[in-house]
Amino acid sequence: MKFENRLPDEGINASHDSPLREFAWLVAGSLALLALAVVVVSYGAQWLAPRVPFRYEARLVAGVDLAAPPQSQAARAAQAELQALADRLAASMNLPEGMQVRVGFRDEPVVNALATLGGHTVFFRGLIEKLDSEDAVAMVMAHELAHLKHRDPAAALGRGVAVGVLLSVVSAELGRSAAGDVLTQAGVLTLLSFNRDQERQADEEALRVLAAEYGHLAGAVELFSTFATLQARPPAGTTAVEFLQSHPLTASRTAAVSAWAQSRGVPLTGPVRPLPPALAAIRDKAKRRG
């Protein structure tokens, strides 16, 4: 038997279709798949966004001013003390890989603190003015860090940011473009709405951290008692008590603290630590104003 190499038939690689037409179909198909993916991602954003690795959320907010540095020396000192407290509490919270907490301080009378994108939290002067111990501040801090841990802000800020987080896997610039105006306003939002499950989960995490750090829950008792008083009798001249809106305090939520402590044998009372010097100065100044 004899074998030989034969030349291929003429025109075997020729196509009757235009290469440009084939390219157009390829591009159209790719765009259609991308559009479908964005639609699916948009409707599943609240579920998907917190499950995307944190590094992509960090890429999304890189360069965005979420917590502007305070201007006065007193405010900078307060920010430094809040940052030190956050670092201490975060060490035992198993935060997402690569998350570095950044605490901002705003010299405004709003009674609030919030967690936002990229591992950022913001505390307001009005909140510090109402608290008498480091323990109470730590309860707020641990609660906001718990929101960061569970990636609640990425879901709560809506589809725009959630889609942006996901598209940041491909390109940080593409993610920022998709997030649009929501991202540029994220640093000033004070009413991030977390659902009841997220709030309960953040409370439980905060109580665990508080018990580990101080050996009791006196800080939680002080915090909830303070806000219950503010809710019943808002002080004259208070421009806003946003914390009571973004973190609703109810009788059942307060009772949950006692139930949590009892089930784990954690005391509700104990010696509290004083506020650090800069935070104490803010509180004392507010007391002198009456």
C-alpha cells in the first residue's frame, strides 16, 4: 500500500459569508451576553455583592472621599482615638481578608454613626456628646464594624453600587462608572437602611466583642438607655437624632441584650472605662453648654 500527501481541495477554507458580518455577530453576541449578565446581577445584587471578595469593593471606592479628614486639632485627636478603638476591637472580629478599617470623624451635631463602603465608618460629634464611657462608644463601634464584616453596606446602598462592586472584578473604572451618583454620595449618607436580620446580627456580634473586651455589657446597657431617653425626650436644639432612624431601638431589641447576656452568663453591669481624653473633652464641652 502506498501513502502520499495530497494537496487540499481548493476553496476548503473559503467562506461565503463576509468576515465583517461574522465579526459583527460575534460582537453583538458578546454584548448581548454582557447585558444579560448585568440584568441578572442587578436583580441579584443584594445577594451577590457581599459575596464578591472585598478587594473589589476596595478598588471601587479607591480615590473616593468617604471620610474627609477633620480640620481642627481637637477633631483630629478624636478621630485618632476612635481609630485606635476600632483597631483594637477589629482584631478579634475576623474581618474579610484585606479589609482595613478607616474611621472618619465629622464635627457635626448629628447623633449618628454609620458604616459605609470600603471598610469605612463615620462617627459624628453629636453621638460622642451623648455617651459617658468608652464602653458605650465601643458598643456603637463594634456594631458598625459588624456591618462591615458582613458587607451590609454593599447591599444596602442599592443596585447601582452593588453592580459596580461586581463590575470592578473586570475593571475598577467600569465599576465606578456603573455605580454613578450613588458612589459619589456614599460618604455623606447617614441613613443606610439595614434590614432587621442585619441589625440583629450586628447587635449579636457587637455584644460578643463587648463581652470579650470588657467582661460585661454595661456599655450596651448605657447606650440603649441613652438612646431610649433621647427617643422619648429629644434635647432642645438637636438638629437630628439620625441613629434612632437608621438603627431603630425597640423594647424587644433592648430585651434581646438581657436575653443574650443571660444565655451566656455575661454580666450586664461592671466597671466601665472612661472616655479617652479627646472624646471626653467633646463630651465635657457639651455638658457645659447644657
